Amino acid sequence: QKEVEQDPGPLSVPEGAIVSLNCTYSNSAFQYFMWYRQYSRKGPELLMYTYSSGNKEDGRFTAQVDKSSKYISLFIRDSQPSDSATYLCAMNPGGFKTIFGAGTRLFVKA
Amino acid sequence: GAGVSQSPSNKVTEKGKDVELRCDPISGHTALYWYRQSLGQGLEFLIYFQGNSAPDKSGLPSDRFSAERTGGSVSTLTIQRTQQEDSAVYLCASSFLLAGALGEQFFGPGTRLTVL
């Protein structure tokens, strides 16, 4: 079993839809939770960063962490075609080793 | 300012050949990471440098893989006697080291390696 599980998709939604992306994990030591966005043939870029449990909002993006369920989510409101990318969740217990999910490919249709 | 750069952007090689992949981190970043990304897979951690030292090499897939970092800056990942299963995108990232917090990793565009 992988430490971090993420549905690879693809997920296809119409423009303006609310998108929900999720990851589950098994290591209760994880303290830092991140979402990266990766466009085709580019490196990942940090989108959202959360320490411990709770919610964090940044514009159209909301990250949620539920440590009791070992479950994290990223919500995208009013999705745009420019949001089409692969979204990777990532987790870290506080050291140098970050564990990434497989990534979910998202397509937002105009 | 300049981000993380990697070279070459693409590399096609024959099975059994050696390859060198280069990473130029953001100036001043003390931490440097190498990852491998295969189709449908997440980023697989390979190695981490703190300055010029690599405290943990356990992520390197085999003894055919090695990496070094010089001057606290440029890093080279070397794969000897390449195999077809080495085909992947190799990503480099750098960050500041922050006490008590996690420094944001900035990624380069990657080197796409194809072993024929």
C-alpha cells in the first residue's frame, strides 16, 4: 500500500464547475500538507500549503485537511480552462522527505 | 529572478550508455532535491542535498545512480549503464532550509530521459 493514494483521473468538468480533488494517506506523522499544480512538460508549482489540520483559502482554491480521517482535499471554485493541469498532493512529516501522490489530471472544458 | 534550470531538457540514449543530468538551483537555496516522475506515477524521491552533503541516499533506485553537488550550487545526477526502465522525467527542486518549518520547493522543468 502506498503512503499517499490519489485517484489519477482524468477528471473532466465544464467551465464554472466546482472541482473536488482528494488524497488519503496512511502515515499519521505527516504534518505538512501541500497541493502542487503541474502543467504539461513543466515542473510542479506549489499551489496551497497547510500545516496540521484545518482549512485554508486562497482565491478560488480551498485546501482542507482532516487528520482524524487521514484525508485531504482541494476545492476549485468557478473552474477555468486555465486550471486544466495535473494536481499532486504532497505530504511531509517535518523532515526533508516529501511524499507525493500520483497526481490527478483535470480538464476544464470551455 | 531566475528559477531552477535543468539540462538537457530531453535526452535520448541507448541502453547501456551513461548519462549526466544537470541542475542549477536558485541562488542561495541550500537544499536541493532530485525526483523521478514516471508516466502515471507520482514524484519518486531520489536524493536530497543539504549544502554539498547528501544525508539520505536511500531513494536512489540502484548503485547505477549517483549524484553530487559542488559549491553548494550545481548538482549532477549520473546514471550508469542505463536501462529502459530508467526512462522517465527527472526533476530537480531547491529550497531554503527553514528551522521549524518546511521551505517551499521550487521545481525545474525536468529532463525527459528516453532509453532505447
